Amino acid sequence: MSGSMRSAIKVLTNKYLLSGVIFVVWMAYFDQNDYYTMQQHKKELKAVKDNVAYLSSETARMQKEHDQLMTDPQKLEQLARESYHMKRDNEDVYVIDRK
């Protein structure tokens, strides 16, 4: 065998190098916190953050609507007419169901 072949075999059989390679492979593919799992967790975290932002904006919108209903009688009447089909005594209401 030539000298370069022996030095290559010596490097490949180095226990520290083998330990490092085995560790990296284990952490990348077999550990519970492997690369693929971490990417999935990042996607889930982004989805949850997007959902939190949406729900926060919905909460603010509903709070504003609630405040308007509590302070503005015309808004309250509009909600009653549209949602609950309420009417005044001298009115007729026609409901068209579009399915």
C-alpha cells in the first residue's frame, strides 16, 4: 500500500472523526428533534401565530361592534332587523332565502 492510502485509512478509522460523523447523522435523521421535525414545528408555529393575529383582529372588530350596539340605537335596530327579521307594527317583511 502506498503512504497516501495508509494515511487515508488512518483518517477514516480515527475514533474521534467516526464519533463526530455518527453523532451528526444521528442528530440529523434519527433524533426526536431532527431537521425534518424542526421544519414541521416551524410551520406549525407560523400557522398558530397567523391564527392568533387573525383572532386578535376579530376580537377587536367584535369589541368595536359591541360598543356601537351599546351606544347607538340605530345600530341596534339595524342588527335586530337584519339578523332576527324584526319589524315595526306597520311594516311587512319579506325574506328571500338564497341557497
